Amino acid sequence: MMQTTRNLQTVLIANRGEIALRIMRACRNMGLKTVVVCSQADRDAAYVKSADQSVCIGPAAASKSYLNQDAILLAARLTGADAIHPGYGFLSERAGFSAATEDAGLIFIGPDATSIATMGDKIAAKSAMVAAGVPCVPGPDCELPGEVDQIRQIASKIGYPVIIKAAGGGGGRGMRVVPDEASLIEAVALTREEARKAFGSPALYMEKFLQHPRHIEIQVLCDIHGNAVWLGHRDCSMQRRHQKVVEEAPAPGISSSLIAPVGAACVQACRQIGYRGVGTFEFLFEDGAFYFIEMNTRLQVEHPVTEMTSGVDIVCQQIGIARGDVLPMAQDAIVCEGHSMECRINAEDPLTFMPSAGVITALELPSGPGVRVDTHIEVGYKVSPYYDSLIAKLIVHGPDRREAMARMRRALAGFEVEGVATTIPLLRDLFQDEAFADGETDIHYLETWLKNRSAA
Ligand code: ADP
């Protein structure tokens, strides 16, 4: 069936910082005009001025600006924008915002409200994945009953340790690990109460707790014509408090014969649920097996490592899909080459991780073969205490992992920021670590490494 593409000339960017600039660059490549919304705290930033138009939509507090749906929709109407790109964080995974954007006659550059809502409910997401043949963590894809004996039965069938998770949970919250039956019922009651308070729903589910997994994810692109592809895999095991610190593509040591069926199942799941846009399937990987944990229905911070290996501009594709374009590539045309790594550079103390606000007084950005820096900062930029502390992403690409790491070491050595504390010194140390250099470290590795470092 031929579907006409929708008129798209101007994109409103409902986000800030590096990702706002990244989206602006994609729009410019595609010959589209840009409007960026900003808060009073961001109004003087250079990236705001580099958009074709900017609209200040409210005070610094995100709840009054970047999360203010009405103000953003009004800004779109006043500037004649045809589409809204939500970036990541803020409104990007709010089903209601996708619906409100489309109801206002605008294009939402992301999935429809139904897909966002399904994937935002972890039980619904898991059961959609089970139905599509995506491998999931052992445990029923339905809500935990209230009856104590039934709960005990489910846990002993799964086998301890188990993890109790809130269906509406997110951001690493609403989860509790249970080592044995003695603490089970109390843990369920506590998590239920937390879930009710934090997520407005007491619905819980239970699954096997994996003890030494890696975090591996698969990037997908799906158009509205039923075409879907996956762009290889990433490893984001290097985490602190469930926050990714370093990401890489491909995941080291994963053979293509092991990952190919998982990629194919992800694509199949997208077709089955009628998914549109870019998305990421997150898996835990342990002892040679993959276990789905969640799907992110948005562009991710770490998308550049996949761009570097696949050669696909994910943001341009995302915009094209929203306009109704047919995906220009078939699965067999996707060839991932070399190895890419990304370091998240945060304005934080490298020892205590306390956020560091202030004005950048000097800045030297690395460059040279295989080096990409995605950042909105420059000398004079004021790092605001109101938002996430990510100030730059340093991305490298090389023919293999060894060379990518060598490039990262060189690039980190040449990255100088003055005026605020950054995590660069920490990353420099981490890239000297031998076990990390060998690859295949699990999701607990960084926290253990940090503990040993502070003990030393
Ligand atoms: P959120 O939406 O809050 O990020 P996820 O389901 O993605 O929640 O889980 C966040 C993190 O919690 C995972 O990256 C992993 O570290 C841990 N986790 C989640 N489920 C399990 C599990 N079954 N076994 C072990 N760890 C888990």
C-alpha cells in the first residue's frame, strides 16, 4: 500500500543540551528548519541560538518548562512547526504527549501512544515479547497475585534468588531482590507499597534474579509500512547505580550466530505490535543466554556508537520514519564495521559524583582519526544545577576494540574542561583497567572497581 508522506518542513525540538544540538544537525542535513524550546536557564546558550528559532517556555525547573506539554504545543503552533522531536528523557516516553501532539495535527517523532504505553508497563511489555518469541527472564508474564501461598509457589518454581519488580517502575526504582523464602512475603508487601506510592499502581511481577549478567541491547528502526531492521548490538554493562557510563558497539565476545536470532526476534516483535520509529530492546546476558528486560521507545543517549559502526544516521532515519518515508535499507544491506565506544562526560566530582555547576572557563576538545564529540558546551557556557549533569559524549571508532580503546585513551588525554569538575579523570583511569580492556565485564564491575579505588 502506498502511503503519502506527511508534510514536514519545521521540527520543534522539545529538549535541551547535546541532544537538542544533535537533532538540529540531523534536521539541517535533511534541509529542515528547526525551532528549539528552552527554559530561562538555557536561553543564552549558544546551541539555542543556533536553531532557526527559539522559544523560551518557562522557568528553569523542568516541571515548568521541558515537561510543560501545553507550553510546548503552543510554541509549536506559534512557530508553525509541523513536528515535535522529544529527544530522550523529559516527555519522550509519555504516551499522552505522543497522543496530544498528533491530536494537535502535528507529527510526533517517536512511536504512537499505544506502543509507548504498552512498553511503559513492564508486564504488558514482557507478555508482548513472550508472544513474539523474544527470550525473557524466567518468571510469569502476569501480575503477582495477592495470595501468600500462590506467591511462594511462583517463587519456588522460578528458583531463588528472585527479583520483585513494579509493573510501572523505571529509572532503576521499584525493584527488590529476594534471596530466599524467609524474606519473600515481606519483600512483596514492601515493594507493593513503594510501587503504589511511586508509580500509582501496586501491580508487581516476579522473575529470576540473574547474578552476574551483562547489559546488551539491540537498536531497531521500523517504518510505518511494515519494514523493520536491527542495527547490531551494544554493550552498556559499565554502569553506576543503573546509570550507563561507557557504551560500546558491538558487544565484545558475542558471535553473530548467537545474536542473529535475537535481533530477528526483536524485529519480528516490532512488526507484531505495529511499532513505528526507533527503539531499543534491552537484555541481560548471562552464561550464553539473552533475557529481555525492557524496551525503550525513544532515541537513546548511546545511539552514536551504533551510528559509527553501522554508518546509519539514526536521527535522520527517525525523522524520515515519522514523516512516512520507507526505510531505505534492507536487513542484508546493514553491515557493522569496526568498534565504537562512548564515554559520558558528566559535570560531577570524579570521586564523590557530586554535581558541579558553574561557568566553563577553558575548553579543549579532542579530535583526530575516529573521534567524535557530541556536546553543546563551549567557553562561557554555564552548567546549570537544574538538569542532568551530562555535558558531552566522547565517541571513538576504530577498526577493532583495541584500537578504539587506544583512541579513547588519546582522546580523553586531550579533553580539558576548566570551571567545573568532570568525570574525565575517572574515565582516564577506567580506560587503563586491564579487565575492562579484556572485555566481557558484567554490570557490577564498575561499582566494585570504584569501591576498590576508594579503598586504595
Ligand atoms: P528500569 O526501567 O528501572 O531501568 P530495568 O528492568 O531496565 O528497570 O532494570 C534495571 C536494572 O536492574 C538492570 O539493568 C539490571 O541491572 C537490574 N535488573 C533488572 N532485572 C533483573 C534481573 N531479572 N536479574 C538481575 N538484575 C536485574
